[in-house]
Amino acid sequence: MSTIDQSGTFNLGGHSVKRLGYGAMQLAGPGVFGPPKDHGAALAVLREAVASGVNHIDTSDFYGPHVTNQIIREALHPYRDDLTIITKIGARRGADGSWIPAFSREELTEAVHDNLRNLGLDVLDVVNLRIMFDVHGPAEGSIEAPLTVLADLQRQGLVRHVGLSNATSRQITEGRGITEIVCVQNQYNLAHRADDALIDDLARDGIAYVPFFPLGGFSPLQSSTLSDVAARLEATPMQVALAWLLRRAENILLIPGTSSLGHLRENLAAAGLALPDEALKQLDGVAGSTA
């Protein structure tokens, strides 16, 4: 058994995926805009991830834009039969790198076709609708109109399965009334645990939960508790944060991203990191502490 196999598997849209996957966002340039500084390194990271057993890659054609999908195609096409690629639509990039909602029928349809073309696919495995009522986090608002467009594209055979990103519980309920939702992708980590109840509800229904920003994202998590646990286990804080997420719930799928081969190897090694009960208890308390 390779290290990544220790993360376990989960059924995502009929595919058995390793719970530790890879997020391609950081393969683009600074601010997720433009080309990477080292194109060859980006290709090497993707190839090593798949060679190490990763069979679940998260991406979007608005990363770059177009950059990450084109790199994925160059590195991995033709794709292995067991590789599941998940993408997102619902936003576009301004000339200044800004993130702009793109919810019209024309924009959503164009986004699906852009993803198909740049990834070199005839059908997309899973497409997440990125909800953009608030760029920085979930905000209420009906998703009936854009999700109906995505469901239409699904019926046309361009999309196999549908998920939601940056979603509230109410929007997930609304979405499930329109089409089957196979995954939800929101911010969640040791300190940011607003979705605790949602994760458990989704687990009961067999729906995957895909947390992003495992170490706080643009506002890095500063926790002496996390650092102390990592030091005791001779691991990195990121490895501990990922191991905690794997323990948190069996429906959690991880998509840590990096453009570094060294960091990729460290992240994948988190699948084999055992957290003692005492460490787990300490980590569980981070959300209620400023330590």
C-alpha cells in the first residue's frame, strides 16, 4: 500500500477517489493570474501527483484564466481511466485579475465549453457551480437560474455530475431540488469551522465535502497549538492540518495545492500521519482559542 492509499477512498459521482487529491489553483501565476514562473515545474508536480496515486484533481478554467487547464492537459493527456477531474464555473477574470460573477446562461455555457476544450475532454466529470453573491464567503441568494443552466448542460451530456462551491445550507437544499449534488466545496479548517453541522449532514447523505484553505488561505492560520503538535509528531503544520481533516469525517476529500515538488511530497505524506487521541483533542480546541 502506498502512503496516499492510507487516506482511504470515497465514492464521488460513481468514481472511487482517494480522499487526498490535488488542487491545481497554485499552478497559475501570482494571484492565480497569468502563467506560472516555472512551466516545467508545474508539469512535474502534476505528473508526480498522479504517479504517486492521486486520482482526484480540482481545477477551473478561470484559474489563469485557462492556464491551469492547459497545463493539466499538457502534463496528463490522455488521462488515466481512474482520474477524476473536477472543475468550477460561475466566475470570470477581469483584465486586472479581479474575480467577476459570471452567472448568465451564455457565460455558464461558454465556461463549460472552455473547460472541455482546454482540458481536452468530451464530457466533464464534475462541475461545481461557484456561487458569487459574495466573493469572500457564502452569502444567501437563490441559485435556481444558474443551476438550471448547469443541469441543462448535464442533460445535454456535457457534464456528468454537479456540485456547489461557496454554498450555504439553504442553497444546497435548493440545489438538490434541481439536480443531484455530489459534492460541496467550502472553506473549512481547524479554526474556520462554520460548516461542522453541514459536513455531518452531507456525510449522512453520501455527499462529499471538499474543504479549501486548510491553513487559512489568504489569512494564514497562526496557532501555537498546531505548531506544537506538529513539532511533537515531527511533521509540518500543513501535514497535521490535513491529517486532522482526514480524521474529521469520512466524506471529506482534500485538495491541497502547491507548485513545489517538495511541498507536494510533504502534503501526500499526510495520509500516513497518525494523530494520537491527545493531539486530536488539542487540535479540536483550536477553533475556540486564539492560541
